[in-house]
Amino acid sequence: MKSLPTRNSKLALHRAGFASVPAMLDYAAEGETGVTFYNAKGEQLSALPWSDVRQRAHVVARKLIGAGFARGERILITADTWPGFFDSFFGAQYAGLLPVPVSIPVGIGGKEAYLDQLRRQIAASGAVAAFGLDDLAGYLGEAAREFPAVRLHGGMDVLHALPEKPVDLRPLGVDDLCYIQFSSGSTRHPHGVQITQSALMANLAGMTGPAGLDVVVGDRAVSWLPLYHDMGLIGFLMAPLSAQLSIDYMTPRDFARRPMQWLNLMSRNRGTISYSPSFGYDLAVRRGAAQVPADLDLSCWRHAGIGGDMVRADVLERFASTFEAAGFSDKAFIPSYGMAEVCLAITFSPHDRGVSTDTVDRTALAETQRAVPAADPTDDRQARRFVLCGRVLPGHRLEVRAADGKVLADREVGRIFVSGPSVMPGYFGEPEASREVLSSDGWLDTGDLGYTLAGEIVVTGRAKDLIIVNGRNVWPQDIEWAIEAKRLTKNGDAAAFSIDTGEGERVVVAVLARVSGEEARIALARDVAGAVREAIAVDCDVALVPPTMGLPTTSSGKLSRARTKANYLAGLYAPASPSSKPAAA
Amino acid sequence: MIVENDGIADTLELRRESTLARGEVMGEICHHLAPFQVGEKPVAGDTVIAKDLTIDSLAIMDMVMELEDRFDVSIPMNVVAEIHTVDQLADTILKLHARR
């Protein structure tokens, strides 16, 4: 099979500036570029020019409209990287329906946790249909059983079996929503971000424009990022589509198994733009460095973006030195910052600079919330290095504020707020949760902490307790709940948090050990780690806390994860699990 | 004619299945999991992989991938999500192998 061309022969590159997703697909469909799917061996599975994507979407749209789905209704779709997702997502766009992309199950033994997640997402989105991979049809049916509102569910055969009726398309327009993005909020209480067509168009204009990636003729996107995350769906489907680029895909699973295929794909197809959280670059080094093909040529890689987790300079430096011989330039790195609540992106580092860092004094940072340049940047115990993530996109504003709302000066750490046309109108059906993060004058509280430095943002951590491990957002409540669900501890007897090991985040769970004897203690620690692994597919260290000591609480009696973490780092709780590695502060 | 074809298919399937013994699959799985056993308790059929051992999720994924390559099978994600024990993993591989 021939891969799809990087350049359109006649169609002029039109960078964003469309009214809606249907409008941008209509335009891209006039050219020859499109999307190609690859397997773990790097073999091409299928290729869909944008014209085919549009054609197939029109068929699906007529089937959905013909089946009686009303404008604005929600359609849940398992967002694996496969043509069926494109059919249903874009089909919904032309049928006036709102897609709700959801993840696929992770790891072994994850069925119950996955069903539970599906049920919560159906409930939160009020979905009336659920489509997915054929393999997951049974799960969709099981999850939908208790929701009579879900009128149709199953694999793509169920969707394709609908008769195509001669109805008019009713594409979503500039004043409509585009889709609902689940990636915020815990899986227990998921919040669906309302991605509007207009906010998306504004964000795409920023991303593809001169302050973003400055997309040009000859660019080609390569991605393994999951399409159920904003970085995968908006960053590596919507953004390339908005500039009529070709995209080469592999699934996140295949990337995790064979990370070198990501780089092979870049090299072979002369990819110019690809993104990953830091952990993806790390994985490529750790599992790929020993088998670098002699003909690997990454000199084509113009923008190597980083986003989705804390940007780690050490990881990126290792990646650059490992693949320098293969033509990779460390100047290609573009540290970026964003979140689903602004569609995706809010800041980009300047082009051709690579990773710029600021090394500050740990004590001043922790005790006075000031980012004071470290006296000795090489002293890891006293110095902490952060990556500059660039300037806010044009037309948007960014402020770092103190607890009292005062806008802080450079090098003063506070909460990061943003405003502008990319900001969401709120979470779907959750006015209260929306009010918690959105002010009446349109400022979004990102929940992140950071400071400004000569117009750029430096993100230092999260005000929320959110844990990000291997690029996945994990809410500590979900971990604690998984342990309680197995009746290993009582409610409130477990506190989950993450520690920075210098190489990534390590999850630690502190549990009250209401057992006696070394054997029982070891068994408890093992069971806790096992329960977390089974339910959340996350590895953790377990710290056993003597019941007499108790877990710290806030003044209102709520569990304080921040103080639990501080106690742990201070050495108050001894690691107990036999699998525990020593904690690094 | 149809009956005859079915007969041939059955014979072929039986022959294929007979080339892969359960012991071989169990041996391979245990070989992967042995480094993660806790204490003196050896890995057995009823061992719950994610819970009874110290193996982490990335290593589990690696093992599944290597088993898939070794026995030339592909375990669908919905099936993976329902596997808990070593026995279940072995039986899944045997079943998929026989169906190739």
C-alpha cells in the first residue's frame, strides 16, 4: 500500500480559520492527504484520505439521522485509534450529534473497573447510544443495561446495519458544541468538558499559527497519543486536519510495546511534528536505545512537543543525546502547557530554542513560595530545575495569582489562571463544578501552580491532588476507593499521593495498619498494592501508618493528602511493602 | 461435501492443538513470573497475577506481549481484561492457539 502524500498537489494550505469541524473536513477533503494506520510491526493497516473520511462520515450521519437521533444528543464512542472512530466521530459532526470519546480497558483483570467507568460516563453525558470496537461490544451492552435512554449500542456493525436514508445532513455549526471531553475529574465523578466549535477553532488557530507550531506546507504529523485525550484528539487529529496535513497513527498500546516504531514511523514517512508527554520520550530511550536501526533518520523532526505531564529536562536531554546520531536536534523540543478546559494548548515555547530551564532554591520554593535562583544549581538537594513552557497564545491571557487573588510578580509562585476564546463554557451538566473553576468574567482556575519568568510560564506543580503517572491522570480518590472497595481498609484509612523521584512520579499509598504481626503487615501492603494495580493499573509503594498515629486531617476534618505526603517525606512512615523501593524526595 | 470439509478442518485443528501442550504454556508463563514471586510460595495456576506477585503493570504488559509473540496469538483487549489468574491466561492462549 502506498502511504498518503505529505503535500496536496493543488489544494492550498489553509491554516485553521474555519467555522466548524465539518467545515474544515469539507475543505481538507478536496485534497489527497489523509490518515494512515500502522500496527506494532510498522505495517500499514489502512489509509483514509480526508475525502474518504468525509464520504464515510456522510453515510454514518444519514444513518444516525435516519434512526431518529435528535440534534444535540450524545453518542459515546470508544476512542481507540481505528477507522471506526473516525466514522462515528465525524458522522456525529455531520448529524448534529455530540461525540463522547471514552477510553478502552487497560491491563489484565480490568473488566469491572472499566464497566464502572463506562457507566459513570454514560450517566454524566446522558448518552443515547454507545458504539465501539467489536471486541468491546459486550462491555458496552453490559454497561448500557441499566440506562434505558441508551437506545442503540454495540460494535460498528450495529451502526453500519442502520439503513441509510435520503435525509439532509445537519452539520454542527459555529454556535454549537463539538464534543464532550472526559479527562478532568476523577473516574468516580467524571467531569465532561464542553468543547465548543468556536473555542476549538480559536485554539486550533493558536496551535497552528506563528505562536504555536507555525504549520507549513511539507509538515506531516505522527502520533501514538490516545484519541480519548485532548492531546491526541485535538492535538493530533483536529490540528493536523485544520491544516490539511497527513497523519500517521499507531495505537498507544503498540507504542508502549514497541516504542521504537514511533521513531521508525517518523523517520520512514519523514514526519515533522510529533508530541509526547515526557514519559514517552523516556520509554523510547529505555526500551529503544539498544535497538536503534542504522538507517534511522530523525533530521526531519521539526517540532518535538512535550505536554500532558510535568516537562522533565533530564528525560529530554537523554532522548536528545541518544538520538543525536540519528539526526535528532534538541532544538526541536517544544515544551508546552495546556489542559482540556482550554481545548488543549495555552502556551508554547519559542521555536528552535529547545528546552530552557530555571534552577531554583528548594527551600525558598517550599517555604516562601518564591522561585529564587539556586546558589549552586548542581546541588540536587538544594536546587530544583524547572522547564520554561513559553508564552500564552495570542488573544489569551495568563495570570499567576496569590491566594487572595492578587496578581503576582515574576518568580512568585501562585495559582495559574487563564482567559480567552479557547476557554470552555463549563462542564457538561455540572453548573456547580463549573462555577468552582470558572469566574463570571471568564477566568479559568487551572488548578496548577507556577510562576512567570520574562513572559513565560513555569509550572511547578498542581494545587489539586491530581497524580499523573505515565501520562495518565489519576485521582487519589480513585486509588483510595479501589482499596476500600476490596475492604482492605475502612473509609478514610488510606491516603494516596505521588512523590517526585526525579525521574517521574511514584505513587505512594499510606494506609492505617490495623493488623499486628510482621506477616499480616506484609500481606496488607501486598494486597493494597495488588488492589491498586488491578483497579487502576498503577504501581504503588505502600507505607503503613500505626493506627495510634492516624492520618492527618484538615481543619474541617477532611483527609489531608498534602500533610500525609509531608509526613511520609519526613520519614514518619516506614515503607512496608516488600516491593517498596526507597523513597526519594 | 460440507461434512467432508468440516471433518478435515477438525482434524487440522486437533493436530495443531496437539502441538501445543498446556505444560509448555504454563512453563513459559511461570518462567516470566518466577522473578516476581513473594516469599517461598511458587507461582501456580491459581496465582492472581496482578495481586499475588510483585510484578508491575508495565512488566505484565511486556509478558503478555512476549507470550503473544511466542505462541503466535493475539489476545483481544476484552479477553485480557477478564484474565486474573495464571490458569486463565494459559487457557486463553491455548484456546486462541487452537483456533488459529
